[in-house]
Amino acid sequence: MSFHTLTELEKENRKLQKLASYDELTGVLNRRAMEKLISDTMFKGGALFVCDLDHFKAINDNYGHLAGDRCLKCAAELLEKAVRASDIVGRYGGDEFVVFAYGADTPEAAAAVLEKIEGCFAVSRESLQMPLSITAGWALTQEDDTFESLFARADSRLLERKRLKKTGRPAEALKPSPAGEQKAAPGAVQETESEAEDWGQDLDYICRDLVEVIKRHGAFCQNYDTLKQIYRYVERGMRRNEQKACILLLSLVDVNGRNMMPQGKSEKMAVLETIIPRNLRLGDVYTRYSSCQYLILLDDAHSPEAEIVAERINREFRRSCPDGELLFHYSYDLKPAVLRE
């Protein structure tokens, strides 16, 4: 085997080792590599931060899993931006990340890092098309710590800060007791009697969570299962009022009226994805039903209005994609739900 071949193999092995250490989606260290690196170097002292994205399930449900993936990538980029290049950033799993900041070995230093992390998310949230915020808990390294014991303390503080957010109280950086940093058991939450009995605050939290802050014009994008539940809710409402609603199905086909080949279909559907919400109202709901179809629930409309909407979308689509593809559309007026004994 030649020297050149050996060199190429070594390069390839180093590349494979690097790939095995990083999370494929976000580009930060994966859990195994992150735990090992922190375990090997935490004797230098510092603070471990366990970071959890707020309402991540709602992001997936409301915007789709591709949007959720974009949020995870963005979160990883923001965490790397918030800390130094010498610090460690890794994905622990799901929407949970871990940061280890070397030298942040006092409560004041840890609080400063926490402020930078949450500050980065607060600034970037304004430029995103979906909500993105984070809650983090931290713990300082102690003598004889393992990664597991350090993580457990930081995770306990994360749970406490999330509870404070839920009750509407400021989730400030929790300071350790005068006797030293608390060693709470994993998942343990200290709760006073007055806090446990203040059930009215749950409604305040629920109302804040339910209210939508509209940041852009256009319809309400949902997954199919959610649209189905909205459809059934509207049908039920029709039993007691004269509400109007209509379903509109848009199908992208080739010039012969057949299903398009995969080549080029995804690009055309992406164009439709930008056109549809611009031509609907805030009260309308839509979803991608298949690889070549969009399903729209039009509020306060019947088939004649649906025809106008379909033609408006079709006209803009033809301007954007003048390659001969067609949009077929069919509409159906909702009827009151039928009560079967």
C-alpha cells in the first residue's frame, strides 16, 4: 500500500471520527461525545447549563416538524454564539442542549453566562417567523463531581425555573444557599404551601399560552390532524348558528392532468406554500395534504367564494411558474354535524 493511500485513509478515518462526535441535525457535539469531553475536563472548574426550548411541541404541532428542525438548528447556532469558542455546546437529546462554560465557577459568573444565552434568544426571536425561547438551569462544579451529579443539579434548577415561568413569576437565576450550592435530587422541586394552593395562577398561564401574537399576515397553517379537529368543531357549531365554511382542495398536476413526476414537484409545491397564505384570510386554515395537494378550510365562505380564492391562487401561481403545470380545484360546503343516536 502506497504512502499516498495511507494518508488518504488516515484523513478519511479522522473525518469519520469527527462525524461520529457531532449531532447530524444541529452540528454541535452529540450526547456521547459531549458527556465524555465534559467528564474529562470538568476538573478545571466551571458551570454546566442544561437548556430546554420552550413550547417545542407546540412549534412542531403548529408549524410542522421541518420548522421544528429549523428551530433546533437555530438554537444550536445561538448557543454557540452566546458562549466562547473554548466552551462546550452539545445536544443532549430532543430539544435539550448542554453548555459547559469553563472558569464560570461563581454564581455571579454563571448568572452572566445565563444572561448572554437568554439574551441571544430574545434578540433573535424578533427576526424569526415562529416563537423561539429557552429556559436554562445551571450548576457549578464541585469536588468529586461526576457528569451525572453535575447534570442532575443543573437539571433540577432547570425544572425550578420552568415552574417559575409557568406561575408567571420572574425566572431569575436562582442563587445557592449561604451554606453552598444545593444538591437537590433529580427532579426534586421545593414548593411552599402558598404556591401549591395558588391555583388561580394556572389560568393566567393558560391564557398567556393560548393567546396568539400574530406576526405576519395570511392563513393559519396546521397539520392535517389539527385541521380535521377544527373542521369537526366548525361542523358542531353549525348546529346552533348559521355559520358558513367551505373546504377547498388544490391539486398540482402536469399539462396532461396527471400526477407530476418527482422532479420539479417539490419546487413547485414550495412556491405554492408561499402563495397560499398570502391569498387567504387570518381566519382560514390550510395544510399540505399530500405531495401534490393543499387542503384549505375557508371560514365564512361557500363554494362561489372558494372559486374566487382558487382563481386568485391559480393566477399568481401561473405568473410564478409559467411551465405548464396546472392547479385543479374542488370545493365542498360544510354542513352541520349529524347527531346519530
